[in-house]
Amino acid sequence: MLVLAGMCFGVAVAMLLLPALPDRPQLRVLEAGRPGVMDPVAARGQSLQHRISAWALRTLPERATMSLSSADLDIVGITRVEHTWKKIFATLLMVVSLLAMSVVAQLFFSLPLWIGLVFALGLGVVAWLLPDTDVTTRAKAAREEFGRSVAVFVELLAAERRRDAPAAVALENAASVSDAWAFRRIRQELLRARYNKVQPWTALEALSVKLKVPELGDAARIMALSGDKGAAVYEPLRALGKGLRIRMLNEDAAREARASGVSTCLCKRGGHR
């Protein structure tokens, strides 16, 4: 049993040290591209961490590796391969720590090794799930922030349309006002749509579905009425912006009410003591 624990410990330590190892030059990448120029994206894709994560995605059950939606990963700005490596690294770190403590307990306190192994397996599962919880929490906060940015974006769109700016120009002008990450994401999508010869409102509606931000889809559909049919959209945009502001105020008030209720409950419990 001690030998088995030592083997597991050695494998886990080796996996933990992988990120510290330098990447080997990828000659095939050099040959595939221009002479003497390495594609950094392709080179990173050939790293050990990438290959391990890709193997895990191919081999492990989908329930273990695909529990998070692509929208959650996309809105926080990480790929599924990167997220899978975080899960692997967190699990290995937990298992290594517990195996080390189990071996020490076995040597100095004669504690049965199987107890440590059981704890290592159980907490390893917890460590595997923790990155999912973290991304879910961050994605929820990012969507709320994105929704607030869309409310400002809609007001800017309304101002642009009031000045009789064309729909495409209004979208680009409104998106260029702020350097917040949500505005940058909108600008990137508009730029991609221009190069792909796609209508900008169509691209923004697709982005809203991709990120699960329905507020952006509502704005995109209103702008489509102006761009495709020439409809006057100033009033619909103002109504949408007002609705978004009211909803955000209601959410803030509900959040403050919950926080106040929790603090009041804690104060009452403290007073009874």
C-alpha cells in the first residue's frame, strides 16, 4: 500500500511540474508556416498542458469535462482546454498534498494508509469541481456587468439615431465611446462582421446568443428594423434603455434588501445571546 501511494505521489508531482518545464520547439509548426516564423497560437496548442487537457476531453466522460456551457467559458475569456487544465492541476495539487500527509501519518503515527487514500480521492473530486463553481460565479457576474454596459450602449445608440446616423455607423460610434471590456467585445464583433460582410446587427444578435446576454439581442433586433427596413427606432431604443435601467434598479434594490435582511437576522440572533 505504501509503494502504491508513493507511485501515485510521484506521478502527481510530475504532472504538477509540467507547467514549469520549457516548451520544446515545434519544427512542424515552422515548416507549416513561413520560414523562420513560429505561429504562437499553434505552438501553444502543442504544449504538454494542451495535449493533456485535450486527452482528458477525449477520454473522460462528458459529464466530467463538459459540465460548463461554452457561453460561461466564453464570457469569462477562457477556452475549454485551459479550463480543463485548471481542473486537472487543482485535482493533482489536492491529491499530492493529501498523499504526502498520508505517508507522513503512516510513517510517524501508524495511521492506516487507506484512510488517507480515501480522503485524497474524495477531496480530489471536490478539487475537480471547484473550477466549475468559480467559472459559474464569474460568468454570472460578467453577464450582469455586460447587461449594464448594454443599457449604456442602448442609450448611446438612441442618441446616434436621433442625429440621423445610419444604423451601422450608429452601432460603431456607440461601441467606440467606452473602453470597458463589454464595449471592446462589441467592437470586436462589429469589426469581424465588417470583414466577413455580415450585417452588424446580425453579428450582435449572434453574440448575444453565444454569451447568453439577451439584452444585446434586443438592441440588435431593434437596429435590424432600422438597417433592413428603414424604420424609426429612436423611441424603441429609448424604451428599451428605460426598461433595462428600471430592471437593474429593481435588482439592486432586491440585492440590498436581501443583504439588509441577513444583517438584521444576524443582529437579532446576537441580541438573543
